[in-house]
Amino acid sequence: MGSLFRYIKYFSILGTLVVLTGFDLIDNHPAFHDYRDYILKPSSVLSINGETNVNSFCCSSQQKFPKGRVGYEWGKGNGKLNFKNTQLKINVQSLDCGANAINKDLQKTLQAESFPYITIELKEALNTDGGNSIKKNQWVEFLAKTEITLCCVTKEVTIPVVIRKSADNRFQIIGSTILQFRDFELEPPTVMMGLIKVKETLDISFDLDAVLI
């Protein structure tokens, strides 16, 4: 279960983001807005890590993400990016926790038949250094403001991320956050007639390899 939320965000988000592929792009530019298409390379990892009263577990998504589009706008010299229609959808049934029993209970808890996707929407990102650029092979810290929807409940979640421009139009995005089942009005799943209980806290982590096209 824990690796499930780790796989999610986002982005983190990011997820994501990920959603989070909107962090771009051009060194030292004035305020502007644009739309860009992106793909997440197969090396991207999204996972959710959790613990039970017996052991820990990790859930990772097996889905291949389609090409997406990110809409963004830089602020005027304040290091802030605003995003429009920037979402990452994770198929709940694609999450593999390494055991069929946990997979089934997780899907039941997240009501996968009625709500097949976990949605992460990126709203804005703030460069904590205040700059409007990401230079090649330099890590830059951002705070990403997102909205995560599980079942029919949406919560605003801020995720710290670091971004590195690995090549022209290619970015590595790393981040993680902690979520709780009760934040989304959900009860942690149980296995083996309640003998194994999943703990309330989940760690969502991502390491995304994003290419702008």
C-alpha cells in the first residue's frame, strides 16, 4: 500500500506530474505563456509505500502513460509557474503491490470500479530560489501546488520537488509526499479477515524522466 502512494504524485503530481513535466524550459525569460506536449520515458518511476502491522509494502504502476500536454505561464521574475489543464491520471488497476490479496483490497478501498483513476492536477509551482530558469545539469528546488483526487474527494497538496535539466527539452523530476487515507474519507484496507491491517500513512514518491516535444 505504501508504494501505491509513492507511485502516485506527483507530482508528484506529479505524478505527475507528471503533471510535473510542465517545469521548464528556457533560461532567463520574461513573463509568457505557452502549451507544450510531453512524454514520460519508460525509466520514470511512480510508487506508493506503506506499512502494515506485519511488514512494509510497495506498489508501483504498470501503466504506460500517453503523450500529454501542459499549459503554463511564468510569472514576472518571481520564479512562479501557473498551470492550466495539466493532469496525470493513474489507473488504479495498474498498481501492483506484489501480492494479489493486497492488490484486490487496495482496488476495493479505492473503489476502482466506480473511480478507475487517481487524478493529480498541477496548479502552480514556485522556484524556492526565486529564479525563472533551469540550467543544464543543475538541480533546482520547487514547491508544487497540486490537487489530488481519490474516489470523489479532492485535496490540495503541496509537494517539494527538485528538477534537473538533463538535456535539451529533457528533465528529471524527483519528489515525494505523505498522504493519509482519512484525508480522502477512506478506511485503510485489511487482509486475511482483518489479521493484517494497513497503517494510515502512505508515502508517495516519483522519479520522472520527462521529454518536451
